[in-house]
Amino acid sequence: MPTLLAIEALEQDRIFVKQQLAKPSDDTWGTAKLMWQSRLTDIEAQINATASTRSNFASVALIFDGNPVIGTSDIRLDFTTDALDNYQKIIAIALASKMSEALPERGPLPGAVQSRLYIRDLVRGSMGFILEEIAPEQSSLLPSALKVAVEDATQLITTLSASSDPDFETALEAMQPRLVGAVQRFAKVLYEAGASAKIVGDEHRLALTIDQVGQLSRRLNEIEVTEETESVDGVLLGVLPESHRFELKLPGDESITLRGAVSEDLAMKYTLDTAFKDQLLLQPVRAQVRTVRTVRSGKLVNEKKILEALEPAPAGGEISS
């Protein structure tokens, strides 16, 4: 169970016990009071122990309310399927974003298998699901990459749903466009169903009322992501496979250098194929560059350039360096 959810449950128990202790009692010997006091001591010890213990593996609760939920035991299947599926996609892209800046526009993601969450249990007393990664047999001293992605995703959605427009646009500037689309779809599922949601993990929690879901969905609907690929001639100054970055000097002005990310496939080829690297480095090349723009209400908030392919410049078309 996520740490913060376990603490919430214990805190509710503590409130109830304190209410019992505050009630007048005709117990001459004070037995009931001693029992409740003992119970309170035990709960507080559990809270302290839980707060000081953190799993190194992903654990998060998604709790829903609103139109799709009836009481505390029934929820629409179509809504649940869509909501959990779109949340999983957010996590998969958040994890992939940590592995590569140059995510493909569509198709398989880096680390897709490692991003899988599984329904471990239901949240008691409300309609929610506890999602966890399957921990390997060998323990880990550090948080898993999936746990970091889950906690970061909660923080990201919190920032995007905040009331400050500058904070919203700052978050957009740092986001992978594919991640923007995933959060858009998750918010749309909640909004169209008239649902509220809580996301509770080990480190971070988020509660979205129906009004906040609406605000988030409207904000995200103002965003448009466009992509275009073009051929660019220049001199290749370098490709850094580890950081997946490139530099390409454009013809003309010495100060004009194109910089950006490198696709996974190209970075691997550049690293493994020495002949390919030697014929391109510091030589005139023709590059295939994908430009991804994130626009909000007509205003450019983010632009990424991704180098997807390289070849020697066509014969007779050498570029002055």
C-alpha cells in the first residue's frame, strides 16, 4: 500500500480513538479509557513507523468519485478501463522521458516493459485501486526508475492543475509533447465522465475536484502539438550518444549552430558503427531533423529538435565550414 494512503487510514483511526477518549464515561475503574489510550499509543507508533519507512518500488492509489461511482462498491467498467489505461500511458511516457529526450511520435516506447503497473488491491471504504510494480526478488537500495516516474507524474499533474498560468506554462516547456498528449487524454476521460480523482503515492498526493478536473481539461485543450521533418545541410560538430545531443553548424554565419536531441536508433548506430561516424564527424552532412512544437492559444511555449538520420552531403554540395 502507498505510504501516504496507509498514513491517511491510520490518521482516521486516530481521530476516532480521540473522539472516544473525549466522551464522558461512567466506567469507575477507567478500564475503557485505558483501552482507548493504549490503542492511541499503538496507532501513533504505527504512524511513526510507516512515515519512516519507504519502499523502493512503485506503489500508487487511484481513487475515483463522482458520476461513474455508485456508493463505495460500484464503478462503471468503461470509465475504469479508460482511466486506468490512460494513467498507465502517462507513467510509461514519464519513464521513457527519463531514458530519452527524443521519443518517437508514436509506437513503442523505451522501457515500456519496465513501466507496467499491476492492480494489487482495492482501496477500502472508497472506490479506488492500488497499483504497484512487481518487485524483483533481489532487493534494491535505491528507488526504482518506475517509482521515480510515478511520483514525478503526480507532481507534474499537480503543477498542471494549479491555478497559476506561469507555473502551467513552465511545466509545459519542460514536458515531452507525447506526455502532454497522455495527460490531455487522462483529464478528458475524467472530465467527460464527471469524475473527481485522488492520486496517492509514497511521496506525493493529489486531489482533483470535478471543478479542477474541468479546469485542467480546458487548459490542456488549448494546447496543440505539431511536428514536421525537414532536410538540413550543415557540418556535423558532434553527436553525444550518452546524453543523446547533437550539434550541427549551419552554412553561412559562424555563430549559427543547430542543437537538439538524437533519436535512439541514430545514437546507437553512431556509437557502434565506427565507419559511419568517421565519414560524418566534422564533415558536410545532410540531416533529417524533426521539429516538435507545443503551442498554447497560438503562443509557442516549447520547441524541440530531434536528429533522426544522417548521411554525407550530396556530391558537389559541400558546405563551407
